[in-house]
Amino acid sequence: MTYRPILAVIEREIVRLFRQKSRLLSAMVRPMIWLFVIGAGFDAMLGQGGGSGGDGASYQYFLVPGVLGMSMLFGAMLAALATVYDKESGVMRMLVVAPFEHYWIVVAKTLSAAIAAAIQAVLVLILLALLGYLSKDLSPPLLVAGIAATSLASASTGMLIAACTKTLDNFAVMMNLVIFPMFFLSGSLYPIQHLPDALRIVAMINPYSYGVDLLKHALPVSGSVNFSTDFSLGLNLAVLLGFSALATAIACARFSRETAYEPLIHMLSRKRGE
Amino acid sequence: MMRDSPALATALAIRARELTKRYGDMLAVDHLNLDVHAGEFFGLLGPNGSGKTSTIHMLSTLIRPTGGTAHIAGHDVSNDGVKVRAAIGVVFQESALDRNLSAAENLRFAGLLYDLPRAEIKRRSDELLALFGLTDRRDKPVASFSGGMRRALDIARGVIHRPQVLFLDEPTIGLDLPNRKKIWRFIENLRAETGMTVFLTTHYLEEASECDRVAFIKSGRIVQSGPPHELVRRLGAFVIEIEADDTDRIAAELAPRLGHAMMDGERICFRFNGDAAQLAALQTEFADRIGALRWRKPNLNDVFLWVNETSADCESPAHTPSRDATLQR
């Protein structure tokens, strides 16, 4: 397969992203709600104007990498899970009769979901910069790496789920049982090192934690010990890229095994009485 | 004619040998043999659930045969899926379009999937939109299209890469008569312009009479095949329809003379090869026991009804005399 079909899938995803205004708007608003409602609320509760870190750092600033990551987690997962809509709506039919091996569909979809997520992250980043929430110590190369790796890992998680799901009857289930837990148990809202043992172990298994941590490296909260990072840079990158490769490989295998797709074809045709 | 030879295999657009698909206990397609020549307009006809769609899905590599082989333009559907898919276009029963994209965007997406250069896609899209009467809708989102326009665009989508073989699975299903006629005119134009092989399934039989050749499929088996006019001719010179209260007795009484009867509620139908005098005699003989007796020329619909009726009988040995009309191989 050459590059044109992959570009076609990516192009469609971007066109859809900008055409679905409500999707784009909620991608912008969601992180801001967490930053301003939860962040400001906790600050007020914990330390009256910026003492919640115990060393003068504001909880709101601690939340910045987390809400930036959130835009990617939600953006990538929703784009990847839309593959299930494609299965139902017909675009998947166009893809499965096209002349390339079916695992390319997974690769193209993963890339397009990651790119859609990265675009949303950049928009949120611009918003954060305008609002003055970006750390002066931010590291541009680490930020680029963090956005790329976190988008990719979130997209491959979403594709893995999409490849194993036949209908979207359980979309809300996905949202509540996968996306939210991944967000809550990731170090986005609290430093992992302060979590109770059970939660800490879950957070360390959650690949998304390493994305948030990488973003914390890129956007350090100046002068805070309690709000420092949990893992090393190398570990973060290794886990994110390793997990992305593994998840994509499993999704590819699952998808190109035609028997996995067959019940769907059968179901679609039987629905019409044939 | 049915023996395999490599030369024949490449000259054929579609060749299936003992093609079989089993879902659990259900045999959806049962040892199907099929030859479609390059450029042919072929119709696979049969009732719902007879195996038409399963056959198309196997031939287009979307599902894997349980047994047997099939070749499209010389490529094996089981081992060479990518080459098969490059040679075919598929228009599914259900739309394969993105409703959020415009007509032109859908065609561009489809063209890129076939690795066509953008300039070429633009040229072919304009041609196809003109051919299918959609030029003024080119930048409108598909969501705003009527069923007929959507179907037309779906067919354009299926042929943008100029496939050697086009599969059309019930292309006119769910459309009203004017739109069905339009779709057929498009397909005719397309065949005239490109000479591509078209493999069609439908249960609107009057539409299949335009095919070069049709095959009737029933419970996954081909029960009759040939050029439509030939099948109609073979059925008989006339179809007699008799309306009566006591249909069972009259059917039984006439069976030795007219052969197997097709029961249709209050009506009995026979195939009839005699002349007008015999018909008149029949009419006189039964005048006081029947409501009406009519005769007419048979059509493809009758072939279909008889295939269904008589092949159902094949399953019960009591009616074996009717088999001669249905068995081809």
C-alpha cells in the first residue's frame, strides 16, 4: 500500500473534525472546565490562593499537563471509537473492498485519530498560553514528544477497543468504563506517588499515566517538590511507544483476521433479510 | 465445459468451483459452480436468504469460503485478496458513503483508496457525476441526497477506479419505480462506455430480463441458469391460470395432463405447450367447476416461481417428475 489511501483516511478525519463544530468546541471546553472548576475549587479548599502543593505551588498549575493530556485522551479515543460508527454507517465498506491488506485500515485509522488528537492538543495549548497557564520553564522538544507520544498511545488504545467492538450500543459504557477511569487513574489529578497502594498500582499499569507524566516533564511546575514528575523521561517514552506498537499490532491482527469481521458482514446483510 | 483449464480461468471474469459457505449448521452457499465471461451482464436471482449476498461477499473477498475456490479475473479470492479487490468494484445493498462529506469528497476519498492521482480523480469524478446526473449536487453533503441520488453516487463510487468486474447487490432495493429505471439507465450507459463485467443480484425479476444470462439460486444452490429469453421459452408456450373453489382437486385431476401445478391461493397455474384448440376444450370440460381460466405468455417471474416451487419439491421425493425442468448440472 502506498501513501495515498493513508492520506485519504487522515484527510477525512481532519475534515470531519473541523466540520463537527460541537466536537471541536467540547474538546476546547472540557479541559477548561477541569482547570477552572475543579482546579480553582481545590485551590480554594486546600490552601486559600495557591498553597495546595504545600510549597506555594497552585493546584491549578499542577492540572495544566493533565488537562492538556485530557484533550488528547478524549480526542483520540473518540476519533478511534468512531471507527465503530464507520463499521455501521458504510464507510468501512469502502475501506474493506479497497485493494490493500485490512491491517492498513487500522494503521491509517490510528494515525488519523492521533493526528486529530494532536491538533486538539495544540488548540488547547494555544488557549492555555493565552490564559497565561503555560510554565515559563516549558521545554518545546519535550512538549512535541509528549503530544506525539500521548496522542499515539491514546489513539492505539481507542483502535484496540474499536477493533474488538461490533456496535456502538455500548459507547456510553466505553466512556464510563474506559476513558474516565484512564483519566482519573493517571496522575492527571493527583501525583501518583501520593496515591494509596492499590490505586498507585493501577495508575502504573495505565499507559496513559506515562503520557501525562511526559507532559509534566515538558511543563514543570516551578519550584514544587510535591508536584514533581513520577517517572523518568526514558521510561515514559518507552512505555508509550511500546504500548502503542503492541496495541496496534493486536488491533491489526484482530482486524485482518477476516473471521473477526465476518460476523459483522453477516449481521449487516441479515438485518435486511438476506 | 466445466473442466478447469488455466486458459479458461484467465478468460473468465468470474469462475467459482464448488464454492461453499457454512454458518454453523446453515449452508448459505452450497457447492456453487459459476462461470461469468468478461463483459457479460450476469444476474444471480433468488428469494431473500437464498445465498445471493453470501456469494457476492465471498467473490469480493469479504468473507472466506468454507470450501471450494473462486477466481476473479484470474486471481484467487482466498489467497490473493488484494489483487481481487483491485480488479473489482462493489456496490453493497447498504450505502457505502460518508453522509457528512459531499459527493465530490466521497468520490475523492474512494479514488484515493485506489491510489489514483488527484487530477485523475477529479477528471473521472466530473465524468461520473455527469453520467449519473449529479453534476449540480457535487458539493452538497450526501446527507441531503434522496435515496435515488445516493444510490447513483454509490455506484459512481464503486466504479471510479474502472474495475474489470462490478458487483451490484440489489442495486435498486428500496427505490421507487422512476428511480429504479434511472439506475438501470445509468448501468446501461456505464456498460456501453466501459464494457465492464457486471454481476448483479436482484429479486425484481423484470429488471433481470436485461441480463445476458441469469442463474436462479435457491438454498445456496443454482437451480437453473441461462439467457432470460431462453429460460422463459423453456418454461412453456403459455401459462394457464385457473381460479376455482376446489383448487386441490382440480390440480390433482389436471396434473397427469398438464404436469405439476403452482398453487397460488385461489389460483392454480400450469405450464402449457398445447394450442388454442386444446385450451378451448379444457375450458369447456371444466366450465361448470371453475371461476375463470386465462392463459398468457410466460415471463421471468414465472420462471422464478416455478424454480421455487419445483425445487422445493426436490426435497420431497414424491414429486420427482418435475425435476427435469430444474436441474441443469
